[in-house]
Amino acid sequence: MIGYITLGSNDLSSAATFFDAVLGALGGRRLYSLENMIVWGFAPDRPTLMVTHPYDGSPATAGNGTMVALLARDKEQVDRVHALALSLGAVDEGTPGPRGRSFYGGYFRDLDGNKFNVHLIQ
């Protein structure tokens, strides 16, 4: 089971605005902020997402092959969240649509290049 996911950012202020909106559209909320880290969650017993400046002080970079999947409740929410992310400056990595028989999802990269999928398993 995943406890939390940590992503690096070079601009926490922009990341805060982006994730407040995108995760808020999925029912999440900011749980707390520290000087170098912001944490969002959905419920006490569910994984959280942390965005932070890298501990070693080097610039944050997106991991090649790394992706965070965000679960939506229906196709309309997938479409809305994907469009919201793009309107906030995300880069499209795959328009929402069916992928196989029971998976519907859309892909984007956040402001720091981290890859996300918002999806529904039918």
C-alpha cells in the first residue's frame, strides 16, 4: 500500500496553486504546509501527495518513467480535471479517452514536468 508520494518542485508557490486546484477538483485538500513542503490528502487512511524542494538542494527534475495516477469517480470528472490541469499550465500527455475495455483516463505533466494520469476504472 502506498503511504505517500513525494514530487520535487522548483517553485512551491506555483505548485501550491496548481495542486490546490487539481486535487481540490478530485475532492482532496491541502493538509499542511511547511517552509519547504506542502502536503495534500483525501482522507486520513489514504495516501498523500507531498511537493517539496529536493532535500539535496539540487534542482527538481521529473523522473523518467515515473507517473502518479489520480482516481476519479466518473468520466466527466476525468475530463474536467484534465482540462483544469491544462488551463493551469500543465502539458497534455494524452487526451482523456478509453484505454482498453475498462480503463478511461487522461494524461498531463504538471508545472515541473511530473507525469500524472487522472482515470476511472470501470
